[in-house]
Amino acid sequence: MVKVGIVGLGLMGGSLSLALQQHSKDYYFIGLDHNQKHCSEALALGLVDEVCAGLDRLQECDIIFLSIPVDGIISVIQKLDNLKKDATVIDLGSTKEKISLSIPSDTREHFVTAHPMTGTEKFGPSSALPNLYKDKVVVLCDLEKSGDYQESVAREIFTAIGMNIVSMNSKEHDRHAAFISHMPHALSYALANSVMEQEDSQSIIALAGGGFRDMSRIAKSNPYMWEDIFRQNQTNLIEAIHSLQSELKKCEKMVERKEWNNLNEWMTKANTLHDILD
């Protein structure tokens, strides 16, 4: 049996366990989570075979996944100092540069820094989905710092659960993620707060259509996790927010000046995004 340790038994860690269980019965899962309720739920749901109280037990594992908020990942990385000879540690954090730079040099080859570009607004073990990772992209960063064996283990696992692998350096990743992932979350939180400042709950219930629900959905995401992400990717996020503000200002001025043809062209340009995505 391949021993797999999972630190963080929520959406990402739980879904990973389900995906790996579909792939093979040769995994034995050991879970660790600071929330005891999550530990009990993960056991009851069959996400793990056992839970442990600390990192000592996890360091017996062949593969360890870190699926906790990014500040927590950095903290745990510093404490994984007694790994098995061929152990592979894969973090699933949404920012990468600070995590990559924080890994001690004497254990660096054991680590693969990864960002699966997937998720939902839900959290906790009960939110785990067996197909969360299927057909999604995973970004592997700074692979030249990982051991060849560890890289091969990571590629094999992510391929087995149906992911498409992209590699880049961590600095490049964080800038892309700021625009494509982190700024949209900031926008969703801002949209939700803006509407709640202006509208009472009954009006929101009566008038909120699909568009508003879609755009505000990710404002339900875990604030503690996203606070960490915003902190670690502060500079890139600020650049992304400034870019968004610039586009909103264009829209404001065109509406204010009744420049309807220009507004139509601006909207038409935005339509082309889905020529790329669809």
C-alpha cells in the first residue's frame, strides 16, 4: 500500500482522496486537520483511513499533500524535516512564489509546488467531489528545484486523476493567477458588499437573477483562505484590481457621456473572451 498523507480535509484534500480512490485501491490515507469535526467527518465519509494528531505520523508517508491555506502551508513546510528517503510532498496552494522560496534547501528536492485550477465556493469534508479535478489544469512550478523522482510522482498522480499539466516558474504563475483567479474573487466580494449596502434583503431575494447569483457565488468562499491568498500575492493583486478599476472607469465615462456606440464596441470586445474559453 502507498501511504498518502493529507493535511487539510476540506474540499481540495477530500476531493483528491476521492479521485485517487477511483484510480486505485492501493492507497492508504492518513489525514490531519486542526478541526476535529473535519477529522470525524472525513473518517465517516471514507475520505481517510485514519487521522493523526501531528506531523510525525505523516512523515512516514510516501506522498504528502498540503491542502490548507497558503500561510499554513509555509508553516508546515518548515516542520517536515524527517521525511522518508523518496517521499514526495505536493502543496496545492493558490499562490506559489512565497511557498517555493520558503522550502528549506535540505528538503527542497522532496517538494513539488502545484496549483490545481479548480474549486467551488464550498468548504469542509462534506463538500468533497470525486470529479473536482477531472479535465482541469494543474500548474507545476519551479520544477527544476524538485527531484526527478518527485516530479514523476506528481505528474503520474495528476495525470491519473484526469488533470492537464502546465509548468511555469512561480513568479510568472502568481501574476497570471492574480488576474484570472484572485481578482475575480475580490470583485465578487466587492459586488456582494456593494449590493448589500444599497438593497434590503427582501429586494435582493425578489430581484436577484442568474447573472447576479453567478457573479456573487464565489463571495461565499472561505474568507480565512482568501485573506491568506491576498496577503501572499498582494503586489500582483493590486495591479489586477487597478486594471479592473480602469475598465470600470471606462464604462462609467461612456455611460455618463452617452457614448453608446463606444460602449457597444467595449462590450463586443469583452464578448470575444469566450472565443478563447469555449
